[in-house]
Amino acid sequence: LHYPLRRQRQMCIRDREKTTAANLLKRAAVPTTKWRRATPDEKFRYAGHAAQRHNGLAFSLNLSDKVQQSLKSAADPIRSFTDTLNRQLKKRDLSGTPYALTLEYSAADKLHVHGFLISPDCSVSTLKGVLRAAGGKITGRAGSTQADVREMYDGAGWVFYSKKVKDQTNDKLSGDARLFLNRGMTAAAHEFSLSVSG
């Protein structure tokens, strides 16, 4: 390349690297907004940090075709799903488990759930059972990988991943795939926000 063009290209690469690094730092940063003025996005981020502090678990859940169709047409798909999830938690005496979640529409045209929770006093296999029951029965090989639950070692990263295609998901739904915190997670996130704001 001619020298000025080569120099311009190097500057573009450096600028892109700086922008990427700045975005990663912003994504990992704890919000600085006071709780009562925080946006739903900031509260979801506070919740991710709180869950990590409490050795939380991240989860992804594939939904049965029947549940997907029901949520796609629901006026409030998050409410519809969390009502079912709460019933399943209650059946296992796990009511009050702090959790946060949102819906995602994948490139494969499938609706699924991403979320995280503060671990209740039960096994991971019990939690997977609760999630599978809430997500509807999937048979065959796909059923064995329907619910993925793992240690939440990077709260900020998981929060970012969970809501990465929120706008595209909303375009596919009748209702809003909002970022949801239940009461227990809202309390944990609020407590975390107070602990970092001094």
C-alpha cells in the first residue's frame, strides 16, 4: 500500500481496537446510577453482579413448540412464562428463589429463555427439572439438552449475552420481551446497588 493509505489503515485498526476495549469495559462495569433512577437495563446489570456475588447460576432453556407458540402470541410473554415458572418452583418448595430472565429469538427461528438465579438449597438436576417443566416437554435428543445450568462466573458477561438480540426478539413477539427480575432478585440487586454506591 501507498504510505498514507497504509498509515490510515493502521489508525483505523487502532481506533477499532480502542472502541472494542471500551465497549468491553463498559459492559463489565457496575452501573453508577442510583437504584430509584436506574433503567431496567441497569437494574438487570445490577442483578447480574448481585447473582455473581452470591455464587449464582446462569441458565438457558429451550422451549417446546407448544410453549413457543403460546408465548409468541401472548400480550405479555414474560408474565406468561414467569407464572408457569413460579408454579413449578412452588411444586418443589423453591418459591422465592431470586431469578432474572428474558426471552431470545434465535437465528434458527426458535424462542428460548436466558436467565440467572441465586442458588436455592437444591441440586442442579432439581433446577433443571423445574426449568424443563416450565419450558414444556421436549422429546428425543433435544430433550436431554433442553436446560443448561452452570456456575455464573461472569455476571456482567452473562447479562450482556442474555439481552444481545432483545430488539429483534421484540419484533417477533406480540408482547414485550422485557428484562425481568422477580421480587427476590430485585431485592438482591437493590442491596448490591447500595453496597457499591457507598
